[in-house]
Amino acid sequence: MMTPANRPMNAAEWSMLLLLSVLWGGSFVFNGVALADIPPLTVAFVRVAIAAVALLAVCRWSGIRLPATPAALAAFAGMGILNNVVPFSLILWGQTQIGSGLASILNATTPIFTVLAAHVLTDDEKLTPARIGGVLFGIAGVAVLAGPAALAGLDGPLPAQLACLGRAVSYAFASIFGKRFRALGVPPLATAAGQLTASCVLLLPMAVIADRPWQLAAPGTPAILAVVGLAVFSSALAYVLFFRILATAGATNLVLVTLLIPASAMLLGALILGETPQPRDLAGLALIAAGLAIIDGRLVRRLNPAPGG
């Protein structure tokens, strides 16, 4: 019998993954606007605080109660650290030192770390040649989309590059850690609300100590709107999708979103900003699509059916 982790994703799961890539791809734009007026840790705290309040309100309206058992509270805290506190802090600092193109390539290594960690830490998401090959195709596509200028940034500050890789590792472990919520019987909406609430509690003292927000000048309207966008779209809605996909499709399928984010950003630029895709962009999209097709497996099986099949 095929488990959720080793079966091909269905159309609904692929649609949710694509939407998640758009929501998270937009976070880079929101971050750039918000950071012009607001320090990084304060951006991270306000982002998760607004998102937590929004999802807690939705839970209350829907009649969903967050579990308060020691196991659930510990899981919320662990997920908040791995999925928000550590990666938000690392990427916000890292992107002050290196360009977004190189950061996107380093972020796209998340599936590699997830595939390796899942092979060791889970029973149902073992390493396969198709997964490794598909992920490598996808990373190559992201590198092509980012262009040679991003690769030239490899001679930039090593600590910043390691911070972006650390973010990828943290997300990899978060996607595996999050599998426990299904065993605990916590629905995706409650899981998203719980881990955001825990992240809010953890980030508050960090922001207060590091940024001293009471000493800051009032941010402009664009920065405020950007933080609201981060909270509502790139956190609240995105994490509901995140945990729904995780519960049905598994960790290694979920983190394919990191390969789709640069592609979504390029397509959004073409559709909304009227940017013209270059041949390099189309080549990168083709490599990413090939990688996802290899991981999915259905197209490969149709083109090369098994003997006697």
C-alpha cells in the first residue's frame, strides 16, 4: 500500500503547493518593503503576532479548540522554533549580506536536506534515485533562473551563506517534526495557529532586547501594509496550506515548494509587472518542471512503461 509520502500528489495537493509558493514568494517583496522602516526581529514578531491573532479568531469562529496537553504545547513550541524563529532570524540577517538571487538558490537546497533527514528519521519517506535526481534538476533550474550574477555572489560573506543554508536545514527538520501533529490528532488550522502563537511568545523578548522598538520612529504606510501582507498571506494562510499538505502528502513532497517559489516570482513578474521572460528564465522553468515530473513519477512511467505493464 502506498503511504501519503510515497504516492504521487493529486491535483488538489499540487494546486495547494503552487498557491503556497506564490504566498511565500510574495514574502520576499513584503520583506524588502518592511525592512526599509522596521528592524528584522520586530518584522518577524509583528508578522507572527498578527497571523496568530487572525488564526486564533478563525479557530474560535469555527469551533476549533487548540489542545493544551503537555505533548501538544511542546510540539507547538518545537515547531515554532524550527519553522519560524530560527529560519526567519537567519534569512533576515543573511539577506542583509548577500543578494536575493543567491539566497533563493541556497533556500532551494531545502528538499535535499529534507530527503536526507527523512530517510534517516522516518519509516515512510526513504531515499530514492527519482527524488534525488528530481531535486537536483530543480536546484539547477533555480540556479538558471537566478542567473550568473547570483552565482558570482558565492565569493560573498561565508557566514551569511551559511545562515541561508541553516534556514534550509531548519525548514527540513520542521517539515519532518510537523508530521507528529497528525498523530496527535491536531487539525491543520489549529496546528498553524498553535505554532504561530508559540513563535510569537518566543520572538517577543528577542525583538524587545535586540531592536528596542519603543525607540524607533513610526514606520511609513508602505511598511505597515507590507507587514500586514506578510502576516495575513505569507503566514496565516500559507501555514494553513503548509500543514494541510504535510498531513496528506508528506514532508519531502511539501518542501518542493522551495523549488517553485522562484518560478512563481518570475511568473508573477510577467503577469503583474509586465516583465518579459528571457530565454534563461524559460530554461530554468523547464529544468524545474522536469525535476518535479521526475519526483512525481507518473509522466516517466507513461513514457517508459514497465515490461508487461
